[in-house]
Amino acid sequence: MKKLIAGNWKMNMGGADAKDFAVSLKQAVIDPACEVLVCVPFTAIPDVASVLNGSKISVGAQNVSWADSGAFTGEISADMLHYAGATHAIVGHSERRAMFGETDETVKKRTLKALEKGITPIVCIGETLSQRKGGLTEKVLKSQLDGAFDGFALQQMQRLVIAYEPVWAIGTGETATAQQAGDTVAFIRDCLNKMFGYSPRILYGGSMNASNAAELLNAGIDGGLIGGASLKIADFKAIIGAA
Ligand code: PEP
């Protein structure tokens, strides 16, 4: 299966800057060997999707509601994402878990709704630094997998993507070594194989950049979720080239 390189713009480039960036990205990434996706702010989805229409780059959101419509102030539904032009949505990013009350339960609800509506969820899991130092990494990851996917059918697992993002490596410049990332992704894959007899694509995220991407992507990992380095065309292009 082709690797997936997904950019996470976070709360950057939500207006005209997004459109300009998408124009440059389309020119820079013509025929990638991997799948390429950019997860952009909600307000930028229509412009970026329209610029990237006909290119090999897909557009995603950074969250999706578990509800169809109604009294959910501030939420964006899967139908709205379709309308805006998104095909994917990040679910349960550690910044949302840490700052906006996202839990395994809400991650599960959002993931189920995205699948029901044909939006591909990229479900994020990962341990904090104190959990890693305390030897709790595997326990934490297993409990996040159970919390997010308990009761899922094989057909549902086949339509989602998982991103392993150690919280201590996100936006910190500190990357997991290829060995750490590869071993942890292998553990996650093993858990999923035991749960479902199948493992979906597992990405690594956490300070992946132009210099460390090749090594990380060679460690048995199916792609990358890239924050900071996805905001620079040259860096993002280099990561895509490494995949
Ligand atoms: C992320 O936001 O998912 C991420 C991995 O960020 P960064 O690449 O900046 O660490």
C-alpha cells in the first residue's frame, strides 16, 4: 500500500494565505509516489479544495462532529465537511485531548460518525512524556485503542487511518528515534491484529521533517502526520519525496 503523507496546518493559514499556499503546493507536488493530504482550518477548506481539485493532493479537516445537526455550537458536521470539499478528518489530536476535553469516548463517537458519512478519520493516539518515562506507553496506547475502537467491525477498521503521535514529540522539535517509532507502531499493529485480525495504516507524527523523514518512514511505518514542516513547501515536498 502507498504511504500517506498528511499535513496538519493546525490553526494556521485560514484565509487568502491558504489559497496562495495551495497554489504553490499544487505546482510543487505533481506526481507523488505516496498519497498526499493537507488537513487545513475549516475556513480554508473550500478554497484549498478548489485549488487542489484535479491534483494528487486531498483535503481534510482537523475535527468532525459526532452529530448530524442541531444544538452543537461551534461544531462542524461530516456533511458540512463534504460540502466544503474535505474527504478526511483528524480525530482526537493530542492538542484537542489536552486543551478541549476530547476523550476516548468522544473520539469514538466522532470516528463512527465520520465513517458513517464517508469521511476518512485519522485517529490520533499517543503517550505523554511522563507516561513514557513511567513505562506506561503500551498500557496507555492499548487503552486508547480499546476506548476508540471497541466493538468496531472489520469493514470500519478498513476505512480509517491511525496516527501514532507521542505527545512529547509534537511541536517540540524532539523526534522519536526511528527505533522508538518503529517499535511502538509495531506494538500498535500487533494490538490491532489481535483485536480485528487486521491493521489499518499507521502513521507517525511528532516533529517529522525533511531530515528525519526517510529514516522514520523506513521503520515499518505507513506514513506521516506532519505539523510544523507541512507549513513550508520545501520541507513538505522533501518529506513527500522521502515517502
Ligand atoms: C501534529 O500536529 O500532528 C504534529 C505532529 O506536529 P509537529 O510535526 O509540528 O510535531
